[in-house]
Amino acid sequence: MKPKIVIGNWKMNKSFDEAEDLICQIEDKLDEYNLETEVVLCPPMIYAELVTDHANDENSHFYAGMQNVSEFENGAYTGEVSAKMLADMDVAFCIVGHSERRKYFGETNAIVLNKMLRLLENDIVPVMCCGESLEERKSENHFNVVQKQIEESIYNLTPEQMERTMIAYEPIWAIGTGETATPAQAEEMLAFIRSLIEKKFGTEMAVNTYILYGGSCNAKNALELFSQQNVDGGLIGGASLKPDDFVKIIEAGETVLHEN
Ligand code: PEP
């Protein structure tokens, strides 16, 4: 079994002082462990330097991530931040295609693909989010929706690019709602996503690709979710803002790794 990855998505939360305090608290708690689980913190972009400064410390237990990037290389795109700029700040991971960005900022599968390509050109790992709405699940369309999201983005990558890419399955009905997918639902969809990767890129790539679950994952349910064969870790929203809960989720990753 490969070590789990736990990514904290802070969304648009925390003042500068609160962000620094949260990073320090997580850092202090993780100091007690000899961790194999990989941890990524994705604060708001304005705190890029803050998080990379901490991540670059030689005793650091986490990587710096971001929540978004421009689909363009550079130029007259007011308000945008390029992948090259993130790379210059030592950002190592970046979430793309989060359902909130798809919903509120019109991010399509084509835009998601462009963002992934910009990140990969700059050696930043894209964490590509996919997932269905409640209506799509109720009408039993969830597999089709996720397949289309994967085919229109991931399927355009070369094998070399795919090797450096991660996927997060986040059912929209579970994000920030307190309603988690059952371990069986998460496992079923992650196994399906892995089969899509296998079809396009072969078995070895499918086995090696990190596929995470996200959606109301918390300190109580992380162990059961992470115990599923195809769940390689979690993308954590609300619970990543609470240091004790976030560290418990990381501990769940360690427990599963060492029990197998
Ligand atoms: C997210 O925003 O990616 C997420 C999973 O949020 P939450 O954990 O709060 O459901």
C-alpha cells in the first residue's frame, strides 16, 4: 500500500495572523510524528509566501499547495496568477477544477485541462477534482458525469504528464454539507476512476495514480474512508481549519498504512 496523502483546502478563510497561527499549530502537532503520510496545505493564494516559507523549513512535514491558477501563461489577464509565478514561490501542488470553481467561476473541463497543462509545465502537481451533483447521482448519472470530466481533461495528458497528476473525487452533495459519501460509495467511484485511468494509460499507471476522496471527510470518518482499497487519501475542507481534527485525519492515514 502506498502512503496516504492528506490535502487541506482552506478555501477563502483566515486572516494573515490566523493563517500563520494555524500553520504553526499544525507544524507543532506534526513534529511529534515520524510521518509517512504526505501533507499539503492549500491556504488562500495571498499567503503563498507564508506557507512556502514554512514548507521549505528543513524540519517541515508538509508541502505548499494552492487552490487555483490561471489557465494562461502570462500577459494581459488582470487579477490572474500564473503557474510560473506559483513555481517561483516554491508551490508544489495546486487544486484545479474544484466544484466551487466550476460552479461560481465557470470553470469547464477545457479550462481545467489548460490549468493542468500550465502547472505541469512548471513542475507543480495538479490535483484535478471531479464529482457529480445530487441530481446527477439521484438520476444514476454519476458515473457518466465523472467519466466525461476525466475524458475531457485527464485523457488529453501524455503518460509522462499523467505520472505527475493526482485526482480527487468530490461528490458535490458531500462538500461542506456534513453528508459524507459512505465508504462503499467512495470506494465504488474511486475504483471506477482507476479503471478509466487503466483503460487509457495501462495498469501500472492506474495502480500508481493517487486518487483521493473529498467531501465532509473528518476526524471521525477518515479511518473508515482511508481503509478502502482505492482511497489514497483525502482532500479536506472544513476539518483542515481545525488543527486537532486535521491531525487526527493525518493519523488515520498513518494507522491504515501501518496496519496493512
Ligand atoms: C473541499 O472543499 O474540497 C471539501 C472537501 O470540503 P469539506 O471537507 O468541507 O466538505
